[in-house]
Amino acid sequence: MGTVTRGTTNPNRLRRMDRWIAATHGAALRRAEDPVAVDLGYGAAPWTAVELLARLRTVAPRVRVVGVEIEPARVAAAKPYEREGLVFRHGGFEIPVAQRPVLVRAANVLRQYDEGEVAEVWARICARLAPGGLLVEGTCDEVGRRHVWVALGAEGARTVTFATRLGSLGQPSDLAERLPKALIHRNVPGEPVHAFLRDFDRAWAAAAPYASYGARQRWMRAVRDLTADWPVTDGPARWRQGEVTVAWEALAPRGR
Ligand SMILES: C[S@@+](CC[C@H](N)C(=O)[O-])C[C@H]1O[C@@H](n2cnc3c(N)ncnc32)[C@H](O)[C@@H]1O
């Protein structure tokens, strides 16, 4: 279910997303009786699935990863990389896996669909999740320096995470070009995500004196300021990594 799109991928591209998943969802994967994670739309090469397995195993040693791709030649190309805990399957949003996955990660997949298709795809995937399962859906640049993703549970969207390599950041709104499909067309005046990025840029500018201690200190100060007006759901341990997570309702498009 879905359509074949460009297969662009890169080794280590999704490291920020992998680390966040391991930190925030590791306990659920550890607890699960049958901890299956799906890398949906892994692309022209299987690197992101191989890396997801390695990173999740550090926090949940019994986890298994299923790479799912809608383009059959990409499945055939990935097969030689199967190993204990990692298989590749042909399929789409229906997720052709017998078990209910505890995690579905879809990176750089929905960006090539229409905005109007997102809600239905989210609902379809969330309906397949195991109890306590998580869908992480988002977008990043080709080398994974700028990343924005939405995390969803069975009940729907929960949070939006912005993650960046701080050394290469001009200002927080640089991340706007990597907003996931549900938000990218909403970065216009009058929409919450636009107001959020405007406030983030202001907080970043106000935190300029902290730049002499490094971009990390500046980011942490700017995020701390943002917490006065925006429902930031994480804390300094994540901010230190160049991340910030905000409740979905605060950024959701108007009129939803
Ligand atoms: C741009 S690549 C992303 C690869 C990798 N996830 C990454 O971030 O580097 C998108 C891939 O998603 C696949 N795709 C698109 N729609 C899909 C669907 N409904 N189910 C499974 N794969 C899909 C495309 O065929 C393509 O290979």
C-alpha cells in the first residue's frame, strides 16, 4: 500500500533519530514480549535498517528489525544483508509483518506524498502498533544534520522533535526545510509551527552571548527560554544533544 518514491539514503543519516528512539522507547522495547521494530521505506540500500538494529540492541537486546520497502528491487538488494535479528520484506503501509510492531520508523518516506494523505497513513500505521507501540515519522537532510520528526502512539500524534548538529546551525528556523509533511506547508504566518520557529529564532538571538561558551550552551539557553511559552516535553539531557521536543497539540496545523 503506497507508491514507489526516490530511494535516496546514506549511512549514518538517521543516527539522531535512532538515538532518540533508543533513549525514549528503549524501555518499551525491552519490556515487550516480542519486540519487533519496522524500518518502513529503508530505501535503495539497507543501511538505516542495519544501524537501527545495532542501536536498538544496545538498549533492548532481544529486539528484531524488519525492513519494509515497496520497491521489489530494493528488497532483493537488501536480502544479502539479512542476519540474526534482521529481515527484509516487500510491502507498504499495510506493514506485512505477522506481529504488531512495538516501533515503526518511517524516515523520509511521507515527504514525497501529498499532505492530504498523511492523516490516513498515520492512522493506518498506528492501528497496527502493539500496545504501547510508537510510530516515528519524519524528515532529514541527506547527511542527517537537520531532522524533524513526529512521534505517535495508538491515540495519535504526541510530540514533535527538532534535532540538529549544533555546530552547523545558523538559526533554529534552518530546520524548517526538514519539517515533516504534516507541517512543512504550514510554516506560514498564522500557523502554530511558524510562530514556534519565529519564537525559537528570537530566543536564539537573545542567547547570542552564550555562543562564546559554544553552540550547545546557546541552544540550551534558547530552549530554556522557549519553555516559558511552549510546552517543551523534554529536558536538559536531550537539549544537550541538540534536540528539543514539543507537544504536538501546540504545533498542529490550525483547523485539524
Ligand atoms: C527517500 S527513501 C528514504 C530511505 C531511508 N528511510 C532514509 O531515510 O534514508 C524513501 C523510500 O521509501 C519507500 N517507500 C515509499 N512509500 C512506501 C510505502 N508505502 N511503503 C514502504 N516503502 C515506501 C520508497 O520506495 C523509497 O525507497
